[in-house]
Amino acid sequence: MILGIGTDLANIDRIQGVLSRHGDRFRNRVFTETEQAKASRRKDEAGTYAKRWAAKEACSKALGTGLRMGIAWRDMSITNLSSGQPVMEIRGWAKNRLDEMTPSDHEAIVHVSLTDDHPWAQAYVVIEARPLA
Ligand SMILES: CC(C)(COP(=O)(O)OP(=O)(O)OC[C@H]1O[C@@H](n2cnc3c(N)ncnc32)[C@H](O)[C@@H]1OP(=O)(O)O)[C@@H](O)C(=O)NCCC(=O)NCCS
């Protein structure tokens, strides 16, 4: 069954502006070391961050909370499989919220899809509950 869906659109130029003004303070508040390492290796650093920003906003919507009520940005982070497919990792307060939403005899699977086409970056998140075998 589907427990939650969320979507978000982020403006890459706006993220570039925040990066220029706040630099590492912004990077460290919002993004994990893994996300920062990926973005710093890329030519399109702002686009890489904008997709991950959108993913965190979308995930907070799928959790039904938005970015209030205690979710920290870094509790939600994107890694990539070797195929390039993004994976959402959830910890801390967000993980507690996910556990509360998930029926006890189910496991939660968080699906995420990202795209960008300058100046926009977009994310979709779907949280599925799958019966435990
Ligand atoms: C996946 C693919 C359709 C992305 O299309 P695109 O127009 O280049 O890029 P978009 O802006 O729409 O999307 C980029 C996002 O797609 C996602 N993505 C990349 N590969 C993916 C895959 N195999 N499955 C699902 N999502 C994928 C990533 O989240 C990526 O953003 P990120 O790298 O910052 O996390 C395209 O790269 C493709 O067909 N790749 C083939 C697989 C491939 O070459 N893999 C290389 C390693 S084996």
C-alpha cells in the first residue's frame, strides 16, 4: 500500500544564489557529507544540490509533516546506486516518523525520482508499505 507521496520543484539559480551568499554554512546545514562530496565533484554543483533540496522537501511531504515538527534536513539524504539511481536514506526524527506511519507487519520502502532541466530541479517521493514475508 502507499503511505505517502510528495513532490517539489526547486529553482537552481536560487540555490546558486544561496550557495554564493552562505557557502559552507548552507552546505553543512542542509546536506550530508556524501551529498556534498558528490556535488563538489560535479560541474553543476548548484543543480546537484537543487535536486537533493527538492528530494528532501518532497520526502517531508510524503512523511506528512513538511519541514516542520522536528525534521532536520540532514535526516533525509540521497545516495546513488552504481546505475545512477537515487536512493533516499532516512534517519533521526524523520525515521521515527516513518516507523510510526508503517504498520507493524510491514516494511517501508521509500521510492525517489529526480530530474533537472535548468533552471528547474524536481523530485518525487513515494513511500510504500510492503508486507513482511
Ligand atoms: C537515467 C537517465 C535517463 C537520466 O536522464 P538525464 O536526462 O540525463 O537526467 P535527468 O536530469 O532527467 O535526471 C538526472 C537524475 O536521474 C537519476 N538517475 C540517474 N540514473 C538513474 C537510473 N539508472 N535509474 C533511476 N534514476 C536515475 C539521478 O537521480 C540523476 O540525478 P543525480 O545524479 O543528481 O542523482 C540517463 O542518464 C540514462 O538513460 N542513463 C542510462 C544508464 C546509464 O548510463 N548509467 C550509467 C552508469 S551504468
